[in-house]
Amino acid sequence: MKYHPVDRKLYSKNRKNFMAQMKPKSIAVFNSNDVYPVSADSTMPFQQHRDILFLSGVDQEESILLLFPDAADAQNREVLFLKETNDHIAVWEGEKLTKERAFEVSGIKTVYWLEEFDKVFFELMTQAETIYFNTNEHYRQAVITETREDRFIKTTKAKFPAHSWAKSNPILQRLRSVKDAIEIDLLQTACDITEKGFRRVLKFVKPKVWEYEIEAEFMHEFLRNRSKGFAYTPIIASGNSANVLHYIENNQQCKDGDLLLMDVGAEYANYSSDMTRTIPVNGKFTKRQREVYNAVLRVKDEATKMLVPGAFWKEYHVEVGKLMTSELLKLKLIDKADVKNENPDWPAYKKYFMHGTSHHIGLDTHDYGILWEPMKANMVFTVEPGIYIPEEGFGIRLEDDVVIQKKGEPLNLMRNIPIEAEEIEELMNR
């Protein structure tokens, strides 16, 4: 790992909070992700399953976490299983966690090698009545690959048919959606790295540069600041490409007079940042570009103020839609007749702003959070309105990451990243 060690108090607290919500005489098991093959002997870079990471801090393949708060022997209430390391593995793959190092990272004292899992698991299951399975129930999930977790569920149901089972995910959705102070600090670090990348790019962008060159500038700055790189596939979209919401080709040349939409974010310690900025390729907004830009910025600023404890995600988006409708009327992109005759299921503003305004962010870019429950303090959301005008050849989106506070407006983790049109022009023209 490139990042500085994370205080293990975070993981001990997360486990304590999770176990407090488990049923009596129950076991919960969490598996690491697979290492996925590409072809021949090559594999994709390993990405740890965020749930086992959240509960243990273990950022290593072939790891298992077992929680059993009612275990007869206290040492079996929190147990890690790790791939056994040796001198050969150290030479060929690099250092893996030892049992001692695993304790330093996680705060878990009982650590077995993975080959002992079946034996220990069977012994503990004889004391348990319920097994918690960690299914993926995120509202955006569309996974078709069978995961390590899926295989574990399948084999465990076959081996222990008399046990009842329960779901870990609803507990994790609630726990992970409210961030600890340590997590907010990690998110702030990710946002600060993103800021460094953006300021670098402001000096670099000019007519005739290529989108992939800009992507490379971000990556350079991210890597040199202990990030693994982008938290998600970056969007570097000049001209009309900005009107393709998930444009990721990043293969066009930036032209004089065009706007450049950049939806990028650095990860840090597996925590995601998510920023969007739209800048003029030549360093100067036209009058029309600035009109639309400032409209988007006003919607973002007003939408941010609505993110308070007790607010509901669905109702929030309705109110943001009203803000956007007002701005589109002023820009003469829609008229009063469009609003009067709009389809309630697809309001008039959706022609130019067709996506949602906010999502949870944390260990995942689209992080855990139950959308029909009220917002709480220390939840972290993006705020990302946009106006997309293919007929005028540009699209504008602006996005910050903010932390809901107990009172008052959210804390903007990207408050230091330039966003006002005047500041962007000034920095680009120094």
C-alpha cells in the first residue's frame, strides 16, 4: 500500500458497532475479493472488498474475517484468516501480512492461516444458530460475475442446511453511510490530492492538447501524493463530448473556444473523492458559457444547503429540480409552456439536466446508504448539477463532496478547489 497506516481504532469501532446489531448466537463472515484474470498469466490489479476493509483494515487478497460475539472462547469472537506468507512469496510477490502485522493493522488478536479455515469454521458453527451472509444489495449493483462471497454462501448453505441465515448488508449500509472522524480525514486527503491534480491541469490546458494528456497530468499528480490513482474511470470531455454523461474515451483534441468537462477524483487509502470542474480550453469563458456556468454554480450552492439531517434523498431531488427549472427559464432553454405541460415523471428541466444531483461517497464512489431513510450528520454526499446543451456544443457540470453537519450548512471537502469562473480564468492565464 502507498497510503499512511490508518488508526486501527476505526476498525475496532466498526466491528463493535456491527456486532452490536447481530442476532444472538450468530456468526458473520466477510471474504476478500478475488484476483481477476486478464489472460495468460496476467491479472487485474487487486481491489479489496470494501466491507472486509471497513471492518478490519486488511487490504490483501485471500483474506477472511469472522465475527462471533457469543463464541464460548473469547479469543474466537474476532478472527482473521490470512494467506500464509513465507520467504518464497516475499521474494516473488512482496511482503504479505504476518500474524503480528495483521494485529497491528486490525486490532484483531486471533489470526489463523487460511488453510485452517474449514476446521475452525466448523467448530464455531456448532456453537452458532445463524450465519450472516454478505450479499451485494447496493441500489446500483449489476454484478454478473460470481464472487468469492457468492461461492462461500453457496458452499456454506450446502454444508450447514440446519442453520438459519441473515443479511449483513442492511447493517453495513447504515454503518458505512455515517462516517467516523478518521474516515472524514481520509476523504479530505483524497480531495486534497484531487485539488493538486486540478491546479496542475489548470496550468497545462490550452488549445490543441489532447484529452488523454490531461488525464496523464492528473495521474502523475495523484501517484506522487500516495494515491493509487483515479477513484473511478475519469471523464475528460471537451466540446460536445461533455454531453455524453459517461464519456471515457478521452481521445479527442481540445479546441480553441471549447469547454472542457473533467469528472475525476483521486482515491486515498481506498476512499474516493469525486470532483467535476468545467473550464474554457483557451482560458476565457464566452458570455454564453459564463451565463450557463454561473447558473449551474448557483444550483450547486443552493442544493448544498439542503443537505441537512432529516432531509430525504427523493424530496431533495425534487427541490433541486425546481431550482434548475428556474435557471433554465432564465437561460431561455425552456419556457413557461414547457413547464406547464411537463410530464411529472420526466419534468421539463430533465431535457438539459437528466441525472441525479447527489449520491453517497466513501469507500466506494457510489457508497452505501439507504435512500429512503433520512439523512444524518456525518454522511458524505456529492453535489453535482449540470446543464447539457448539445445544440450549442457544450455541457457544464460542477461537483463537490460535502459532509452533513449537525447544524448549519455541510462542510465542503473541496472548498479549496477553484470553482468561481473568475478564479479559473485568472489561474489559467497567469
